[in-house]
Amino acid sequence: MPQLAYVNGQILPLASASLHVEDRGTQFGDAVYEVCAVLNGQILDWQPHRVRLRRNLAELGITLDIADGPLGLQARRLIARNGHQDCLLYLQVSRGTARRDHVFPADAPANLVMTVRRFDFAQRVRQLATGIKVITQGDNRWGRVDIKTTGLLPNVLAKQAARAAGAFEAWMVADDIVREGSSTNAWIIKDGRIITHPTGTHILPGIARDSLIRLAREAQMLVEERAFTLTEARAADEAFLTSTTAPILPVVAIDGQAVAGGTPGPVTHRLAELVWNEVARQTGWRA
Ligand code: PMP
């Protein structure tokens, strides 16, 4: 089956789907995006993703002329036509196509593109047994990383540094505070308390982060949304990360130094049960 993409109302073969060279997303990173997990053909947490997308569009003053209902329908249509049961839905909205000028164009409609690619979620379940390693990098991003824009160059460089060091993720640190990963939220566990950086302008408010906080609290576990230092992280009982593409993964080393003896811990395992049960509840998917 050929891969298909959605571009401004049309579904086309991915190989021939394109945007104009003067798309503002390309020229200025003047675009926002979402990545949603699709399991058993069902979009996980669609509602919070579309709420976050609308908030980001509003923050940047980008007008998207398609309502939430039709947007969801188009996304589902693309998923169905691609035929993958387990995949990632990528959705991007740029301010539009216009002659290059920093000033917003007066009358360019936003460009909406969506793509779908197959994804192996079972791999993430298998990784629970071993955990992953992170390195640290200085956080040199702009001051509004809570807006999910396609301007991801610092994140790209940080992730590449992680891969070059044989690690899965780079944690971005500023003034000794661990903010988040290059594409994931960062967590530690100390004395039974589950700790993650508060929302605000220094982190992206992850959908997986939000979901985990809710699930943990429903299970009477203690969650603290507060800044934690790299020193605390190194001395933590456990550490882990969350994102749409890695719903929960134990962190077993930071900058080559073992966390919690270098093996995934019991609280992270309990949280992983909650997270994957929620996936099953919403989509019926099981590893
Ligand atoms: N932080 C950053 C910088 C990210 O890019 C992402 C992934 N989009 C996340 C956190 C996790 O967000 P989510 O749980 O919504 O995937």
C-alpha cells in the first residue's frame, strides 16, 4: 500500500506531497505541530492533543480554518487509508505561504499537513526491562518552549549528541535544574515522591506527562511538580522519561553514571503498568 499524506484538504501519495518553497514553516520555523500515538487504529489522547494545538495556534496568532470535528475526521481518514494499525500521526500547521518577509502575511491561509508512519510500540514495552541512558546538555532554547513549534534545532542537536554518546535522550539543564529532554519530559523519584518540572515557559507541557500525573494521583501516589537539580537526579531512587513516542521509559544512567544501581525500579514499573493499562483502556492495544 503506498504511503499517503494529507496536504491542505487533499490526500496524496507521500512521495509527491509537498508544500511551496516559501512556506513560512520552512523559512522561519513559523509553524506548530503535534505528534499523536495511534494504536489499533485509535488515536490516543486526541482531545488533549487538539486542545494543545489550538492553544499553540492562538499563542502565535495563526488561524486554522478547519474546526476540531473535521480535523479529527481528516486525521482518522488518513490513518485508515494508510492502513497501519500502530503508527504516529504527525500534524503540522504553518502560518502559510507568502513572499519572504518577517512580518505576518495579510491574507495567506495556514498550511495544514498530516503524515502517518508505522511505529513499534511493543519495543517501548520491551525497553521497560532494561531502561535507557541519558546525557545532559545545556538548555540553549528560546524562552517559549511551552509552544510546540517546528523550530527544533537545539532539540535536534541535543538528541544527536545523545545518540553520538550511545544514549537515548539528552536532558536539558539550566542553572543545574533539569528541565526536560530534547523530545521527552524528565522525572525522578525520591522517597516515594514522583517529581517533574512544573509547566510554565521552560518545558513543553507533555500530554504523556499530564496523563501520568493524573494516573499516579488516581492511584494515590504522590506527585510533585517542582524543579529538581541535576545533583538530585544523580542521587534519585529512580528516574524516567515520558512522551507520546515513549509513554514511559526508565532512565538507568545519567552522563554515564548509574541511577538507582543501573536497573529500572519498582515505582517506575508500577507507573508503567498504569500507563499501558490506560493505553489498553483507550485503544484496546496490548503488547
Ligand atoms: N518535551 C519536548 C521538548 C518534546 O518535544 C516532547 C514531545 N513532543 C515532549 C516533551 C513530550 O510531549 P508529549 O508527551 O506531548 O509527547
